[in-house]
Amino acid sequence: MRLPLDLEKSFLEDIDSYEEDKKMPYITSVERIGMEKGIEQGIEQGIEQGIEQGMERGRREGLVSAIELGLELKFGPDGLELLPEISPIRDLEVLSAIKEGIKKVSTIEELRSYYQRL
């Protein structure tokens, strides 16, 4: 509904006065709907990011476990000495390459030089 200009001006002045008295900002229904949509979108994005981070963390942990097993099977206890160097790596592509590299190298030093080049 549209008020005549003089009534609209008077209405807005009354709202300003009311806001000052009550220390409450006036929020239109359009603003309220916009805020609700913004909150919903924020929640959805937060959930999506949490799921993605959880999946990435799970994949990373799986790769580190696979690397640990590969090191132990191929090089025995000596191979596990590389784990403190490899465990802090966060890049999933590098971890995948290390896992694949275990199959290709013959010595621990070859593996170390292989992933240090990545």
C-alpha cells in the first residue's frame, strides 16, 4: 500500500521517534525476509563446508594410513621412520603421489627424494 507523500513523511517521522524512544530499529517485512534468507543461506553454506572439510580430513587420514602400511610392508620398521616427515603434509595430491611412489621406488632415500621434489 502506498501512502500519500505527506502522510508517508509523517509516518516515517513517527517511526524514527518511536525507535529513539524504544531503542528498537524498525525492520520492514522485506528486510526481515531478506535477513531470514541470509541466515538460511549461511547455515547451508556452513553445513556444506563442514561436510567438505570432514570428507577431506577423512581422505587425508586414509592416505596417511595407506602410506604407513606401504612403508611398513615395503621397508619394514625403517620405513616407518619417514612417517613423522610425511604425516604433517596436508596436500592430498602430494599424499596420493607418495602412496603411489612407494610402489615405484626401491629405497627409503629414493622415496624421500621423490616426495621432496613434489
